[in-house]
Amino acid sequence: MVTRVSASITIGGSLSRRHLADFARLIADEALSTEWDGEPFELAQLSSDASLTLMAHEVAWGAFQRLEAFCVREGLPFARWSGGYSGQFGAERVVFTGSGEPQSYAADEDDYILMGRCTALRLGSMEAIIAHFDAADFAVPPLIILAETS
């Protein structure tokens, strides 16, 4: 049986219009909404001046695996929060800045970033600790759909 928890994801960056149908299908496959317990997401809900925040309860392992993989492949920055499951895993925030690999940060059920003593000691300085929190608080840019070019 798959462990399921609540999760949300905020996506931004520039997406080619030719990938829009695939993007919408991945969102629909996850039964995501723009509000908790809301109606399923529709493309008409996209705003040209904001990032896209989506959410759902009962998300397998607290991750949107195919949607996140699509975002990484297309270079779309995102920040995902997922709640924890007692005895299995804790809440986390995963941040992808549009390049490199997604980074995971320990969080609580209210999406506040947490840090244990061992992480603080490993980071070694107050500047590094603040940089860790800053990286976790990545501001996802607006999601822009690019017109087709010939």
C-alpha cells in the first residue's frame, strides 16, 4: 500500500506552448487544484504574471514524480512541500531553481524550514546557515507560456 500525504507545488519559468498539452495532462493525472479540495485545474486558470500553485491531498509518497520530472527536463523552477507520514518520513520542501538537481530541505507541517544541530554544525557558520534558509525560500518566478516560433 502506498503512503499518501498532502502536498503542494509552485511552478514558474518559461514553458513552450508546444509542451502545454503535456503539462496540462500531467497536472490532470495528479488531480491537482489551485486550492485545497478545489475543482480540478484548468488551463484557463493560468495567470501571465504569477507562478502556478497546485495542491492535493492523498499524494503518493508526497511527490508529483512525473510532473516534477517534466519540470526538471523543461527547466521549469518549482518548490514543492509535502507533509510527513508518522514513522515513515518527515515533511519536506523540494526546490528546483531551473538548473542542476532538485534540493530537499526538512520542513514542518506548516512548510517552515527546520534544521537540526548536525546540519548547523555541518554548515559551519551563521552565514552558511542563513544561505541554507535562503536557498530553501527560493522565490518561484511567474509561469510564462512562450509563443510558438517557426
